[in-house]
Amino acid sequence: MYWLFVWWRLLSFLQAVWDWMNSWHDLTGQRLLVLSSGRSGSTLLRQYLNCHHQIRLYGELLEEETCRTISNDPNQLMTYISASLTSLRGLFRFWPFVCYTGFKVFNEQLERTGIDLSQLLSRLNNPRVIVLYRRDLLETYVSLEIAFKNNCWYTETRHNDVRVHVDWEKFLQFADTERQRWQSSLRSVRGYKGLLFVTYEELSDSRDKTMERIFRFLDVSSCPVVAASIRQNPQCLEDKIENFGYIQQRMRMKGDDFHLHVSVQ
């Protein structure tokens, strides 16, 4: 009986510690959201952020296939997101140095699921939000077309020299859609305080300086960052677009540099 009593007291103590650590993490842990769009560097940023011992950023919780198996109702999807973030903490939920857990979401995913960004932020208790976009829309479109052409969306081992033919009308439609999606996403968060705007170009060309700015925004110390992924085709647009001269001429005639200007107005 004595050992049963000791065992029972030990289990009670461990349960109390478990409950305390759960409640402590719920009070101190913060959410982090990366708002972006496809082919804009979100995977690169995720790898950089996860180099920090106080941050755990996960992938896309609103992938189309995942949503089909859960629900078409935006409220249920937001409940799924909250539950997923809790379960995704895994062993890190009891690691006292982890301050941020979060995930990345694309504008097109918000549009497809009907989730309002302001409601999502409210459900996540007003997380810090990093708005990551690629300024050059033609680069974004060409990266997308290359990924479709070689059926490779992520690589750690090789570059390629794939070239694509750009359909002018399809590119125009893509650029208009991207601009409208950004306007729609950010229109609902005017006045939101926890936003930081970062471009892919800044992340690529000035990695250390940009990551220091991001770490300051999150109130954590700076740290060295590395990424396993590499650009599929790092060449200039002239070498990646088969009909580059024609596209360049149409852009001049259009009078549009096709740069994305993202802000909350």
C-alpha cells in the first residue's frame, strides 16, 4: 500500500506539472502569421525563421487538399487552424524558450476558403504578421511557369536552365489577380498594429539585414540563418523568357512596370 501511495502522489505531481506547463505556455506563447502568395519566398522565410530557437513556423494549414477533407465552412476551418497550431507545438510546447508558433497562409487560400483575414487574426489572439510579397510580378509569374513546366516546386540540390514562353494576356490576368488579392486581404486589417512588410527582393539580396529587422519586430535576439532550398533558375529574366523582347515591348507600351505595391491604406 505504501508504494501505491507513493506512486499515486508521483502521478499527481507530474499531472500538476503538466497542467502548469500547459497553462504557462498558453499565457506566454504568441502566434505568428506569414501572409504571402505563391512563388514569393515564403518557404525561404520559413527556413530562416526556424533557425531561431524561439520560433517555430509551420507550413500551409490551408492547402486545398487539406481543406477538402475538413470543411467548406470558414468558421470550422479557423477552428481547425487553432487546434492544429496547438497540436503542432509537439515537444516544443514544453520548451520554455519558444515564444512564437505560427504558420504561413496565401492570399489565394483566404479567397478560396472565404476566411476573412481580420477574423482569423482575432481567432489567433492578434498575432504578429509578416507580410511577404515579391515586388516584381513578372519574376513571380515566370517562377510559377517554370515550376509548372518542370513539375518542381522546391529543390535543395540543383539549379536548372528551364526557359518558358510568356503568354502576354495570361500574364496580364495574373498581375491583375495578384493585385486584387492583396488589396482584398489587407483592406480588412487597416489599423492593425502588428504588421511588418517584407519583400522577397529584400530577403534575397539583403538577407542578414532583413532578418535583423524581422527579429527586432518579433522582439527576439538576432541569430545566423541558413536555408536548404535554392532558387530553381537564378538567371535573369532575359535568359528565362523565350520571348523576352516581345514582353518587354508590351510592358513599355502598357506603361506599367508590373511592380507590386503592397500597403495598408
